[in-house]
Amino acid sequence: MESILDNKLYEAFATASEYVYIYVSDFRTDLARWSKNAVEYFGLPGEYVKDSANMWQSRVHPDDKKKYMEDIGEVFEGGKSKHDCRYRVKNKYNEYVWVECRGSVITDQEDQPVLFAGILTRIDSYSKYDALTGLMKLDEFFQCELGMEQGALLLICIDEFRKIVSSHGYEYGDKVLVEFSKRLISLGEDKYSIYRFSGDEFMLVCPEMKLKGAKQLFQKISEELAVFDENHKHQLRLGVSGGVTFYPEEGREKEGLINNLEHSLEYAKKNCRGGIVVFNQEIADMQKRAQLLCEDLKNSIRSGFKGFELYFQPLYEKTTNNIGGCEALLRWKGDHIKDSCPSEFIKVLEDHGDIRDVGYWVMEQALWYQKKWQMFYPDFHLSFNVSYQQFMDENFVDILFQKVREIDADPQKIIIELTESCQVQEPESLAIAFRRLREYGFTIALDDFGTAYSSMEMLKYLPVNYIKIEHSFVKDLANEGHEIDYIIIESLLSLCKKLNCMSIVEGVENSSVKNMIEKMDVTYLQGYYFSRPVPEEEFRKMLIEAYKA
Ligand code: C2E
Ligand code: CA
């Protein structure tokens, strides 16, 4: 059968690449020839297939069939010259894979169709397209040319996608992503190029788009893509947040533009979920500061914890009416950033996993100070903060014991404060660590008690000696309209008593609050009324003064 399907040219093309498949269909005989690798990979009946169009169509994913049929129909009807379509098709393992199919009709001299020839490329197999959604991967963005006129880049993310996956499962999550991508395409593929940015984030490159257009587009996406309804089973409302930046206004350098986008989306997620944030100078400054802060902190750590220092805030003991101890609080000044407060830089340390190293430094310093002050004030207690992340280090307790031995500190005079107890995910292992610490003589405090929903639960699981009542309940206690704070503090303190726990009330800022708290059953008071946290030198003077008599 020496026919048009059997020539050397075909053979040459048919073996060009493992992921590229060739087919040629003869209109007159309705016989098609498929390359051998296609027969093998898609499990076709053979190289030569009669009624190939129907055979192939039956393998196309049901969701993509309409698009496929429309495109190919238009080519056969002469509406367009080339078949060019991306869709999913079943392989021999019955798995759907994404392919890009390009084909053309070849006509004879009388303009009658003779052949339909095409090339199929498996687009999951090389990096241009994302395997799940069929959208372009971000790498492709770096290959594309941004036009000369003003355009917009939008980064869109599905809000709380992780929650969707954890409540409905991964498979369902994948369906949501595929459906969302499809809708993004149908909403305006002709107006923008779409890239899968990362898990639940999609980037749209919109040439010739200005601020108004970008906002309208985002609005449209939020409204039209919001409801996901899988076979009318469970309807899901998807929220989206977005960031937008413009070129050439914000530059043409793609890394920089992507940075802008990530920061504006991050800002949107934190500050106005469900909205879109336009990259601006304020965000740029925040971004610069965050970057500098991170570099500065790393530099400090590398240079032997340069710039870190412990400050001390007195703990007033109610029974002795004197300083009974102190809380060690971390301070830091970087080479460039000099004004970062603990809540800012400790968050960065935690986010980057550096809190463990810094935490060990704090631990060592705190033990030295305890040993030093104990010589002069034998009953003095020192507390230091340990975040949950530090406890997650399985060596934490052993290292602490080892340091205590090395320094010869007294664990009986040390209080360990567990900060951000709301993040505790494995209370059982934390309880084991706490028990070991208590057996060794340490005292343990639950910090910021009452601020997290899980506070009570923590109390149930964790063997603690102290509860620290957070300053937000305390500082305005004496002001009108804060009666509820009084009730909360009193109830928490009575709970402490019933549980045989001691208590520290922090945030005592003035004498009226001090007088009110003192009437309650409390062990220590802490706050600006007594003193702000101060450097060692100043604290030493405070101690000398307090113990003068
Ligand atoms: P925290 O453990 O709740 O520490 C008490 C915070 O309240 C301190 O803030 C202290 O300066 C502040 N404070 C004390 N008295 C008053 C008052 O009367 N009114 C008000 N409004 N605030 C008062 P600071 O030093 O900025 O520390 C913030 C947080 O940073 C700490 O909160 C703690 O969670 C964390 N932190 C500080 N040092 C360390 C550390 O060495 N390790 C870890 N992991 N976290 C630390
Ligand atoms: Ca604390």
C-alpha cells in the first residue's frame, strides 16, 4: 500500500521526539497513520486506523471535548486553516494527559481536502505547561516579551485554599484548581496570558491594561469565578485576593515585577483579603525593610549575635512588696535597622527558623545572669521566653540541662515562659518536655494567657506552675467601661488558685491598676508602673536600690 501515508518524510518526522506524535489522515480512504510512539503511548489499535477521528475523539477528556470538537469542526468546515487546541486525552494507562495538537488540512489542485496532518505534543512532559491545569508555567514568563505600551501583571490567589484541601481532600482541591484555570481561560484568554504561578496562585499578563482595567478584571474574576459546584454536589464559594503591578512604570525587569506582585498579594492577604492591592511606594518600603531586616538579622547571627542584648523588667512580688525577679526580654539593633521592636524581629526570626539559634543564645545569657544575681540575691527569680518553635527542637531540653551544668545555674530560680502557646500542635510532646523540666527543678509559665482560644486546653494538657495574664486585659482596667476586664482577671486568678498555679499579671501601667490588682490573689505584678524593661546596668542599680535595707 504505497500511498501518501507511506513516505520517507513521514518516517523521519514520526521519530523526531519521544513526546511528539504524528498523524496523517487520508480523506479519500478515511485511513490514518499514527507514529509508532503514539500507538505505543496511547494504546491505539495499530499504526493504521480506520475512522481515526471517532477513535481519537472518544479518548478526549469529557470536559475538553466541546472545545476540541469546535476547533476541529471549524477547520474541517473551512472556517480556519489550522487546528490548534490544548486538551486532555487518555493514554494506555487510562490516565488523562495534556496535549497540544496542531494540524492542517492539505488540499489538492481542485481545492479538495486530501490529507489532514498534525502533530501532537505531550505538554505535561516538558516544562512549558503545568501538568494539572495545562496553563503555562512561570518559566515561560521569562521567555516572553513584554510590549512597549503600559500593561498590568496580576497575581491572583484562591483564599484559604489550604482549608479547602483539608476539608475536602487533595483530589477535590485539584478539581477546584483545574476548574478555576478553565474559567480564567474562558474569561479572557484573548486579553491576557495566564501562568500557573504556584499552587493556588495564577499570574495574568495583561498587555495594554491600566489601573481601571485591572480593577475591573479583578472584580470580574471575583464575581464570575466565585462559585465552584462539582456536579451540583457541594457548592463552594471561592474567595480571591490579588496583587497588581504595572510595566514599564515599575520597570521591565521580570524578577523585580514578580517581587512587586508577591509583595502586593502578601499585603492583600494580610490586610484586605478578597481585594486587590496595587503595588506602591509604601509596599516597596515595607518590602525593602523586610529584606534588610532579614539580612541584618542573619548578619548579626553570623557575627556571634552582634547587636542582640537582653533587657530586664522587674517582677514585683506582692507578699514582699519588692522586686522578686525579672523577665529577660530580647532587644536587637542591626547594622542598618536600629528600631525594630521584638514583636517585629522575633516574628522574622521565627519565620526563617532562626529563633532556635537566637533562643539558645538567650538561654545561655539568661543562665549567666541568674547565676550572677543569685550570689547577691539568693531568692531572686529570672524568667526568659521560649517560643513553641524552640520546643519543637527535640534537643532543646537536653541542651538546656547541659548549659545549666556548664554554667552552674540554679534551675529552681528560673522560670521558662512559653510564648505564643496558641500555636501548639503537639501538646503531648510538649507536656513530656515540661515534665522533664519540672523534675529538673525549673518553673514553667504559660505566657499571654487568655488571648488564644486554646489557652484553656493548654492548661488541661500542660503541667505549668505559672499563668501570666496578658497586658491587654490589664492596662485599661481602671478606666470606665472596662468592668469586663476586671471580671476576666478575677476569674482567671481564681482559676489559678484552684489549679494550684501561681500568677503574674503584666501590663500594670499606673497606680490605680496596681491598687486594684494588689487586692486580688496574685503572685507577681509586672508593668511600666514599676519599670520598663531596662539594660543590665540600669537593672543592677534598681536591684541595689530595692535591696538596700
Ligand atoms: P511578652 O513575653 O508578653 O513580654 C511582655 C511584653 O510586654 C514586653 O514587650 C514588655 O516590654 C511589654 N510590657 C511590659 N510591661 C508593659 C506594660 O505595662 N504595658 C504594655 N503595654 N506593655 C508592657 P517586648 O519586650 O516588646 O516583647 C514583646 C514580645 O516579644 C514578648 O512578649 C515575647 O513574646 C517576645 N520576646 C521578647 N523576648 C523574647 C525572647 O528572648 N525569646 C522569645 N522567644 N520571645 C521573646
Ligand atoms: Ca513573656
